[in-house]
Amino acid sequence: MIPETIKIGAYTVTVIFKDDLLRDQGCCGRFLPCEKRIEIDNGMCSEMQWGTFYHEIIEAVSEIYCVQPLAEHHDSINLLGEVLHQILRDNREKMIP
């Protein structure tokens, strides 16, 4: 089960499921930086929700840590690897689908 909250660095990010997010916003999920919230479309299958969840974690990390686009900077990939390690470590019991 996808957790209701996840700790990313100093922030606790809330995860919510929204009906018709894909239809209304044109996306399966999104990270809202000002609200520190991940939204995931409620109508997707579990596998798609988990994939979207991990994608939005990377989006959140990129936004919170001001990481340049991954394709352009190899150092950003290294940083994200370290940050993702921290997230998985601090949320281990919540991260296994």
C-alpha cells in the first residue's frame, strides 16, 4: 500500500489519491511543491499507481533540492541516487508494494 506520507529530506510530503486527475489535469500524478503534496490518479491499477508514486518522488527530489534536468548533468544523477537512498532507508516499511 502506498504510504499516506513520505519523508524527503526535511519535509513530510503527503500523498493523496484524486479521482479523474488524468482527465482533469492531463497527468497520472503530480508533485505540488508549495503544498508538499503528491497527487496520484485514483482510477489507475496498483502497478501504475506505484510507478507514478516513484516518478513523483523523483520530481519532488528534483524540486526540493533544485536539481537540474537529469539528462543534462551526470552529477545530478549521483545526487538523486543518494537522496533516493535516504528516502528508501527512512521509509523502508512503507516502500514495499
